[in-house]
Amino acid sequence: MSTTTAGNAARDDQPALGGPADSPFVRACRREPVPHTPVWFMRQAGRSLPEYREVRAGIPMLESCRRPELVTEITLQPVRRHGVDAAILFSDIVVPVAAAGVDLDIVPGTGPVVAEPVRTLADVDRIRTIDPSDVSFVDEAVRLLVAELGETPLIGFAGAPFTLASYLVEGGPSRNHVRTKALMHGAPDVWHALLARLAEITLAFLRVQVGAGVSAVQLFDSWAGALSAADYRRFVLPHSTTVLRGLADAGVPRIHFGVGTAELLGAMGEAGADVVGVDWRTPLDAATVRIGPDLAVQGNLDPAVLFAPWPVVEAEVRRVLGEGAAAPGYVFNLGHGVLPETDPDVLTRVVALVHEASAS
């Protein structure tokens, strides 16, 4: 795919701008005027696309993340198909943890599974820090993508320390995070040592992506909504702050996202991000009040709405756009990731609708 094709896919309806740093997406993250509301979708790289399933056939997830040319192809697919305003690197939140020596696998239909869960200080000590050479495949993939994408910005990402810790402590996905919370409250020294190590790894991983040329980064705290506001502030916020404020000199917007975080939005807004992602449970205008007037917001169409008839989808997109207009900067997205069974044509129509309905 040529640079021109990828770079123009999201730009057919607007004048050429001065590169990714002046794109509608980056401008919205910085609370600057935009020609239209930018839109991209979490988990747009893969999941619902038949071309993704074709190129990944027979290749395990972790192996897919370690092949720069395959990562490049998968990341570009939704830009070609949907005309989104930003690409997001195809990867997984456990990639840097695996690079740090943790024995894990991403099991189809289950998710990350850890061979030896972390429960003691000795377990934490076995998790080493990482340097750029440990994730050189990510550096290579980002550089390939930046060259291909042209004016379309690329979003890098990582898992937040709490969400990574929940996988490591539980040994895999968990509904109630019982072992995680028990460790948090019962052995706070172990807990803080673990999250400090994960914050160090996450920051190093994001710095590799920034150094290779991403235009923004997103910190995913998928399981933070399992916590009370008091526990979040005591056990999690300091470590997320280490990551986000550690990128203050990186020169790229920082996005902070979690699921089920309505009561945590104010605290999440304090961690050092420029944009706070909001899931579908909280109206964006209400979220803006909780987050404060100095940050942009991202979100938050319910991914399940995409399965409804188009008139319903259109009405919901317009409602979300209206609520997002209350924020000082706004990026349209889903309230969580694209579901695998989603019709890709609906996503393409949503992008066109967002651009048309918000054009200035």
C-alpha cells in the first residue's frame, strides 16, 4: 500500500493539513479547532475485518504482534476500509510483560494466561525491566507504519499497571478480581512493588513507540472499574501517574481510558493525560463535568448499538456527538472495543456520518 493511499484515506473530504501533528485527531486531543470531529475505533485493527482474519490465519496472537510487516498490514486495514482519522498500532497489552520475562500466552477465546501468577515479592523480583532491544519489533513496526500512513496519525498504546497486575496476580482474566484485591489490601508492599515495576515497564514500552514516531499514546486500564474511588486513589492512581506524567516531555497527546469508570473519572483526569476516554455508561457532557474543563474527552457509542438497524445507529451517533460537543476537545469513538461480529460496513458508515454531521 502506498503512502499516498493510506494518508489520504481519511482525508478525502477536507483540505490537506500539515502532517499528523496538525491532523484533526491530534488537534482535538489538544483542544484546538478542527474541521470535523475525528473518529477512530478501539480494536479497529483486526477483530471484525475479514482481511484481518485472513492474514492472521494460523498465527498465534503474540507471534502476530512480533512480526513488523504483519503488524503494519493489520494496522493499515481499517484506515483503508473505513477512512478513520487515526490508526492504532496492532499489538496487545501483555507484549511488554512477555518481553520482561513473564511466561504467558494469549489463549484464543480466553485471553492472557500466566503460567506462574505473581503473589510475593520474590515473584515481583523475577519480572525484569525492559530496554528498547527487548521490543525492537515494535520500534520497527511503528517506523514502517509512520512511513506508510503519511498524514494519518498513529496511536501507540500500553496496558496500565493495574490492568496488567490483575492478569499477573489472577493468572488470567477474572470476573471479580478476588486475588488482586486480596493482595492489594493484604500485602500492600508486594502490591506497590509490583505496580511500580509494571509502571517502569509500561513507560519504557511507550517511550519506544514515541521514539519511533507515534503521534499519540493511549493507556488502557480496562479493569479499573472494578475498584472503588478510594482504592483507585490509594493503590492505582500513583502508578498510572508515573506512566502518564513520565511522558510529559514526549510531545504527543496522552489518552487515559478505562471501563466502568464513571466514579473514577475525576481521579483519572488527575493522572496526567490530555484526553480521558469514557465508556458508554456515562454521558460525555456529564463526564466532562467530572473530568474538568482542561481535558479533552473520547468516546463513547455503545459497541452493541452497531448491531441495531441503521436509523437507530444514526440517532445514537448524533446523540453522542451532541454530548461530546460540551467538551473542550472531542474525539468520537466507541465506549469500548469493536466486537468481533460487528459488520465492517456499519463502521464505515459511522465514520462518514461523524465527518458529515460535525463538519464546520
